[in-house]
Amino acid sequence: MGEVSHRTEKPLQVNPIRLSQPMGAVLAFLGVDRCMPLMHGGMGCTSFSKVFFTRHFCEPIAIQTTAVTDVTAILDGGDSSIVEAVQNITKKVTPSLIGLHTTGLTETKGDDIRGAAKQVNFPIVYVNTADYEGGMESGWGKTVKAIIEQLVEVRSEVRTDKVVLLPHVSMQPIEVEKLKDFIAMFGLEVVALPDLSTSLDGHLGEKQSTLSSGGVSVEEIFCLGDAGTVISIGASMQFSAEALLKKNPGMQHIHLDHVQGLAATDTLVEKLLAVTGAKLPPLGIVRWRKRLQDVMLDSHFALGQTRVMVAGEPDFIAGACQALSEVGARIGLALSTVDSPQLDSIEAARVMVGDLEDAEKLQAEYDLVIGNVHTETLAHRFGKALVLRGFPCWEVVGNQLKNDLLYEGGAYFLCEAANAAEAGRMNSHGAECRVLSAEG
């Protein structure tokens, strides 16, 4: 375990990588079929989130706003703007659910969204997501917890063959799908909450919809309380799992900090075998485990001599760092957007909450960068190898199809990282040769 600094002493973020809680809430609501996220704040807040996710997923993103202005923020209690926004939405479309969440402006003002939601004669889930605290990961987690608390019905019976999957925010749509399929191979019925695998997976629909298309249905959410098992992935999803367990005391809970790399996937397999009573995993899973072992051997030579910086949400960097450490890579810097219990268990020379200015000052401590598109400039400036991951990755085709999880995704991830590290070394060596030639 290396140096851990969960705080930054700087009074501001100069080149931030932290994303806001309202953005996490938007993404979570987009994982519910025919849900309309309603951001209680200014139009600019909503426009930014809409453009952000549109560019990342290359898909049309449906979000509405209560359009709070400077005047209404001071004079209005907030109730009327929420009620009016819901009326305007339902005049044009009929969503299955409205996801009401706050921003820094309305949280500072102290709007009572719970009271406002009671005035709306329409299915609605409300959640407080101030953007001056927490981040995208906590905004997602708070929203999932609110959906469970406000929609899931209390049950006493359990279906031993039914599993509720609670994925963390950094899982791309294909990763949620692969994880669902992985669990289903053990003979279990899986319902993910939220489920981006069928809403933002890049499928071509018949026409552009004004609502989220695909995802877990509201009817399925109502019935989650009869599941025999809840599986939460990521420290940020612990509270959501606890909320679901209160709906049915007979439900069992399996928690994993991540499912990236060999050891973490082995743990998931062991837990699923215990749930089902099976003695051996399906042959397809065994086959992929052998492939991952082979890739670990092949990539060790490239990654074993590479120092890595991983930047992003805590649940993501915990998984990526372990997968890389398993093949001998040295994590020079784990740069987190926000503080989290996950940071205590990351094996790295330096673990810190910070921004890309910190990453620039510490650039001598790593050779390979794994992070979002904002790390690209830094990597190019200092001649670092680069693997793009996380939010946002703008103008990149296929973000929703990037799979780093389980045995299969772990193999792909290590191959990509090893190839990037080797290419970076060759480019660095070529640059040194050119400098020496010029000096000669």
C-alpha cells in the first residue's frame, strides 16, 4: 500500500475530472424504461448534461428541466415550477416515471422536492443531488437508493432463482449486459437496476424517441422485493443494497467492490456456485478463465515494466488497478474524482483525490495513462501511452461497447493496456533516438 491522500490541500480544482451528482442521477434514471429525468435547476445545468451524454454515447438523450431562473429562485418556493414542468411534460408524452432531482442552486435555496412531488398526480421519484458535494458516482448511488425506497413493494416470499444486480456508475452498457449474462449462465433470472444495457447500448430503434427506450421497467422495479439475492458491485452501491434488503428480510446480499480481473471474478463465481448449489461453473466461463490466464502471461512482459496512472470514479479505479496489479503493473498514481472507502484498499504508490493539475505535477511517476478524454492532452504533452476510459470520452465511437469486466472483458482490457504500453515505449525510444541524432 502506498501513500494515501484522500484530500487535496488546494482551495480549488484547476483542471477538474470530478463530475457532478445531478449527472449521475440523470444516467441512473436513463436506465429505467420510458423514464423522463427532470432536473430541478437552471436550463444551463440541464443543457450541459444533455450535451455531455449525447457526445459520450452518440445517442439522443432525453432530459427536461424546471428552468429555474435568478428571479424564480428568489421569489418562488420551487413547488410551482416543478408542478408546471410535470404538466408540460405529460401534455406531450406519457413517461412511465419522472425522475426529479436537484442541483446546487435549488439545494442552496432549500426547495422541498418531497413536498412538491406529493402535489404531482403522476408517478415520480425524487432525490436530492447537490452538485457542490459528492460526484457522479454518489449521484447514481443516491438515485438508485431513492428508486428502491419509493417504488419497490415490501414482500415476504422470495424466489431463490431471482437476482437483483446493482451495478456502479462506471459500468458501460455492454458491461452490464455481460454481467447479467454471466449470472444467468448459472440458471438465475437477473434484473439490473438501473439497466443501461438495453437503453444506451447503441441499438438502432425504429425512430428517435422523446423518452428513454429500454432499461428496467417500472413494473419490474415494483417486484424486486421477491428476489432471493441482491448483488451489489462497487462501494457506492452498498446503501442501495441495504435499502432493498429492508423490503424483504429473507433476501441475501452479495457485495463485491468490483468484478475486474481474475481474483474478483473468481470470487463472484464462488458466490454464484454457493447460491445455486452447483459444483462447477458453465464450460463457457471456464474457457474464458483459461483465456484470461493466457493473456495475463502474454501481457506480463509489457505491463510488468510499466508504471500506470488510473484516473476516474473510485469504483472504476479500484477494479482497474487490481486487474493491472495482477499482471505485475506498478500503479504509480491512482487519481480519484472524490473520496471513497475504496481508496483504502487500492495498491498504488500514491492514491489521492485531485485533478489533472496534480497528475501533471506527478507525471514523472507513470508511463501509461488510463482515464477520460481530458487526460489525452496531458498524455500527448508528456509522451505517455494512453488508454481511454471513463466519463467523458467524447468523439469516440463505441464507448458503450467497451468491456473490461469478468474473465472475457479482463482479457480485452489487459491486451489493450499492454499494446498501448508497448507502443508508448517504442515512440519514446524513437523520440530519444531522433534527439541523439540531432545532437550528433
